[in-house]
Amino acid sequence: MSEAGFRAAGFSWRLHCGRQAIELGIKEAVDRAGAKRAFVICSPSINRRTSTVRRIEAALGPLYAGVFDGIEKDSTYASVLAAKQAAVASGADLLIAVGGGSVIVAVRAVAIFMAEAGDPFKIMTQYPEGKPAYSPRLMAPKPPIINIPTTPTSAMNRAGTGLKNPDLDHRMEYFDPKTRPQALFIDEEVLLGTPHDVMRSTSTTVFAGLIGAMAQVDMNPLAEADEHHAFHIAFNAYPKLAEQPATAPPRIDLCIAAFLQNRSEDDGLRRFRGGPFSGNYAVSTSLHVRYPHVGQGESTCVLQASRIRLSESIPLPSARKVAQAVGVWRDGMDGKLAAHAVADWLEALYAKMGMPTNLRQLEIPRDDLKNIAAETVKNFNANAGMRSAEDQVADALRLLEAAY
């Protein structure tokens, strides 16, 4: 432990995991929240191709208030507004998100729009010219949220929100700790209903994030315990998605790994998005938001190895820690050799999993790289006004060229 000590944060939540988790626990979760009108929000495919909404309705009985199934990829502003109107019309006093990151993020925005009286464009993160970005405080009480993730996603128990709006040159960003879920349900049948390619993509995002997090060498003991166990679980479960694509255990394990990673970040009071092993969150986000056919996992893994190789200085303790974790460390390595061994290992693993390893495989036009780089400037999680726009764009373009 650092001599400086540490701080940690805890949040109220209950996790229900396993077979028939919905039937065994969702009514109790709604009752515990004191709610009488539980409203489900999901994508069209969840409502029309799976039995999940019907299972929720049957389990809740008179507490069920209805469903909105129009949430679009990347949590579009238009679909969130429509969901908010439907939730208000139903008399909803609790929201149930069923889906991956797009739906879970969208439901946080629905809760914000239901509660806050301000103009959505004025209460979102602001980027004043020549000044640091800032997120206005959102003080109104929010309706409670229950999340039922259909994939492993770091969104499952966080509080940040980013909405796609084609009328703006950046996402609409909000942050409100009151939108954290009161309960989460990792349900076996729900996860088995997710197509393999979707499961593989979101799992890749979780796995790549844990590779980056393992490079941290100054974690406090609480964060370190969760981070190491999350990595251990994901390291064993991720390859099994290819070996056992239709089984529940690896899917459940990867959801647990994502949950533990989030808890580690809470205990560490920092986000593990920096450093050469973490890829580039802002560039990945720009890619999958700009190109609807690109998933978040694909936009993450195509950059990670290139980001490692481009790094001019890689501290040996961090590189050794990651190299040892994935089994490529050899005595006598310096930081750069160890890091490059990790990059080679990652590319081989992603290729084996059927994931892309360069931008050409995603059919991204090379003449659009400058536009992608320009879109990284207004991403509060990655930049928050701490770097000049010119430096941000130049670094992003350098990475995109290397990953092409």
C-alpha cells in the first residue's frame, strides 16, 4: 500500500445472478425500491426475439407498467426522448433497462430527462471555447433503475451517459451518480439469448480494458484485489467464447469480470483509461459512433496493439506486470520488449477469436481518418479539456495511421 494512504467509495446495489434470476428476485427488487409502476426499456430485438420482457411482466404482475422497445445503437438522443415520453405516459416510477451498453446508458438519460427541468442541451457537458469542459451538476432525485445486462459491459453499474446526436459534432454527455442501478440481474437465459458476435464484441471491450488496468502498479489493496480477480476470470473465460459459444458459464463470468472492474475503479477513485496498454478510448468511441457497422469491441481491439507499439517510453514495472499476467514475460526483457511481446500476443488472440486487428478489416476509408481524429476532442471521459485540441487530434491521427 502507498504510504500516502487511499480512499474508496461504495454504492448501494444488489446483484442477482444465475438461472431464473429474474423470476427469483425482480419483484423483490421493485418492492425494495418502493415502486409501483416498473417500466421496461430495451431495443426492438430484445422485445421481439426473446422472452425476457414477458418473463419480467409475469414476475412483476400488477407492478409491470409497460415497455418501450425503440432504443437505437449508441443511445441516440431521439430514441431516448421517445423512451422518456413513453415512461412518463405510463406513470413509471422505476425503470428497468434490458440490453447492452446502449440501452443501459440510454435508460440513465431517460431517468435524467424525467427528473431534470433544464434544457437537455444546457444540462449536458459543456465545451466552452478556450476553456476546460465541465459537466453541470444534476441535483433532482432520479427514479430508481434496475439493469438486466444482455452482454458483459462496463456500463452495467456506472453513472456516465453519452448520447449520439447527428445534429451535433459530439455526443451529448451527462454524469449523475443518482443514475447508478439499485439492482442488477445477470440472468443465464438472458445472456444465452445474445448472439455470439455481439457477445464476443462486448466481451472484447471488457477484456481489453482489463489488460490496460493490469498495467497499474500503484493500486490500493481493495482496487487491486478486484482488478486482479476480474482479470483472472476474464483471462480464462474470454477464449472460451470461441471454444464454447453456446454455453452460459463464460458469458456469466465475463459479466462478473466487468462488474468487478467497475468496483475496482470505485475503490481506486480513478478510471484506468490511460497508459500504453489501454488503447485509446476517445478514438474507439469516435469509430463506433461514426460507423454503425463497427462494434465497440472491434473499435477497441484494432487500436490496442498499435497503441502499445507507438509508445516511446514504457515503464518496466508496468510492462512486466502485464507480460507476466498473459504469460509472455522472459527474464532480461526491458519495458519496450515486454510491451511488444504483449502486443504480439494480443493480436494473435484477437485473430483467433475472429476479431479484427487493423482498420482495413473494418472497411474504414483511409481518407476519413482526419475526421475521426477530429471527433476525439469533445469526449469528456478521455480529455476533459486537459489537453489542447491540436495535440489530441495529432495523437489520434498518428494512432489511426499506425492501426491502418
